[in-house]
Amino acid sequence: MNDQPPLLRVSGLKKSYGPAEVLKGISFDLKKGETLSLIGPSGSGKSTCLRCLNFLEKPQAGEVLLGTERIGQRPDRKGGWRLMSDTEMAPQRREIGMVFQLFYLWPHLTVRDNVALASIKAAGMRRDEAHALAEEMLEKVHLRHKADAYPEQLSGGQQQRVAIARTLAQKPQLILFDEPTSALDPELVGEVLGVIRELAEEGRSMILVTHEIRFARDVADRVIFMEGGHIVEEGPAAQVINQPRMERTRSFLGQVG
Ligand code: ADP
Ligand code: MG
């Protein structure tokens, strides 16, 4: 089992916007079934890193392997690599689900239709099958009873759970969460974290960017602390958060927690 290749292998990712180098060579692995939490100060490059994993942002250097498949790049005729087009990349993007701070639900569609839409449009599933799958996924986020409601009838926490169900319906191999509770009123954070915890316990493979440090310690298997486009420290969640080795990690944790 230990000799299994990682589900995700990220090596040497670099990303600049103009002269500003935002990712300065990021490398890490994720095993199947593992939950990794990415923490660090605002502006350290966490969101950029997540977006580079599925090539929503194009890194200038580095590679991302999901299983044995190279994400976002194809061999070219000269023995190098070329960027894939968005069309070529669409099947890969379905393997890497993403949950954002804001939920981006369609206001004119019911909860069921919001969750089913991509299955019908992108995966070509039959409408009745897509609806059955949507209801199954809504059950996982404890919102099956809201299938006929419209987003505006739901709380922010419920809307984020619908967005999670929508991502689950994609049946991704890996789920990326970018501060999924940051836009929520404090009393709604717990229900969303509760769902994420259940997914972690189910053995999903996930990367979670969060400011909820205690949650990261309790739920993640490993934690990466990033600052200034570098990985400063990486290790088992309890070790990084309770006994950080690096002074920078200690001072960040002192400020947030
Ligand atoms: P974090 O998620 O850790 O707060 P980000 O990845 O969002 O950090 O941003 C890292 C740095 O990159 C910040 O300085 C931010 O201003 C800059 N940045 C992010 N996206 C862009 C962009 N599209 N164009 C220019 N600069 C950007
Ligand atoms: Mg961010």
C-alpha cells in the first residue's frame, strides 16, 4: 500500500503576474484518501496554488500529475509540452472538483437543477438520472428536503452545502476547497465544516484552504504552511499546528489562533 504512487503530485509550480512571482516553486504530494490543509497569511499564494492545480491559472513552470495523467499539458512534437485548450482540459477538470468562497448557484434554478445541471450539460447524462444523482448528493449534505427550493430561500450555509453537492455530483477524484466558510456568518460555519468533516472521514481526497486552524488540525491528515509563494513547513496536522518547527509558522499561528 505504501508503495502506491500518490493521487496528486505537484512539482516545481511557478506562477507570476507580470513582475510579481506569486508561486516560487511549490512541490507536494497527496495520497488517495488524504485531506491536506493549506494555511498561510492572506496573499501567500494559496488560491493561486489551487487554481494552478486544475489549470484555471496557467503556471509558467512545473507540473501537476493526477495519477499518471499530466494535467493541462500534452506532449508536443518537439519532445516538450504544450498547454491544452479548455476543450481538451474539460474531462480533466471534472476529475478535480472545486468549491469556492462564494457559491455561484443559479438563482433561477431549483437546488436539484443546480446540482444536476453539469451532469446533463457537461457529462451528457439523462435528465432523470441526473436528478436521481443530484438527490443522492443532496442527501450527503443533508439537504435532500430542499431539492425544490430556490437558492434565495436558503441560508448561506445551506447554499454552500448545495455547492458542495454540485461538486460531488461531478464524481471528482480530488476536491479543492478555497476558504469555503469565509463568506459565511459565524453561526453558519459549523454546518459547512461538518459536511467537510464527513467527506474527510469517508476517505475523499481533498485539499482545503482555510483560516479555521483548529478544524484543520482536527480533520486534515497533513498541513502545509505557505508564505510568500513558498512552502515554509509541511507535516502531520497536529505537529505543524501544535508544535511548528519554523519560527514563521509559530508567529502566524500566534496571530490567528
Ligand atoms: P491567498 O489566497 O493566499 O490570499 P492569492 O493566491 O490570492 O493569495 O494571491 C497571491 C498574490 O498574487 C497576491 O499578492 C495577489 O495580489 C496576487 N494575485 C492573485 N491573483 C492575481 C491576478 N489575477 N493578477 C495579479 N495578481 C494576482
Ligand atoms: Mg485566497
